[in-house]
Amino acid sequence: MLALSLLLTVAAEAVVAFSGGDHIISQKGRQFQPGAVSLHPGERMTVVNDDANLVHHAYIEAPDLTFDSGDQAPADRTVITFPQEGDFMVLCGIHPKMKLAVHVR
Ligand SMILES: [Cu+2]
């Protein structure tokens, strides 16, 4: 398990080095932190479950972009890519009050 998370960390850092930037969003205490983020088209965002004992489930349902992380156990991370401009809302299928506004410009 530790080896796996180390591998994931290395993979995430490789992405950062390749794209020149990454955006890490934490899921903790039934909140996305931060609650809003600004990206450029084509950038990716990593959503990490930082809760010790809560499952999260990030999803987007927009006319031009849909995403579903599936259930995210503690320490799971998922990467979402935003190919085009727009304003998107990332929601959690388990905690309806969790909201993350993503502005892509
Ligand atoms: Cu949640």
C-alpha cells in the first residue's frame, strides 16, 4: 500500500514536470479545499481524498463535459482534464453539499 502511494506520488510529480503545473484539490471534512479553482484549457486537476474514513465520489454533469471518478476510498486520487473553456461544478455523489467551482479560461 505504501509502495503504491509512493508510485502514485511519483506519477503525479511526473505530470507536473511535463505540463508545467498541476492543481491539487483536497477532499476533507465533507468539503473540497479550495472550493474554487481557475485553470487554462487543457490543464488537469488532481482530486485527492484526504479523509481518513470517508468515501467521496467526484463527478461533473455539464452539457459539454461529464466525469465520474467512481467511489474514492481514503487516499485515492483522481485526475480530471478540462479541454475547453467554461465554468464547471464538481460535485460529490455521497455528500451533496460538497461543491467545487472550476473556471477554465
Ligand atoms: Cu464527498
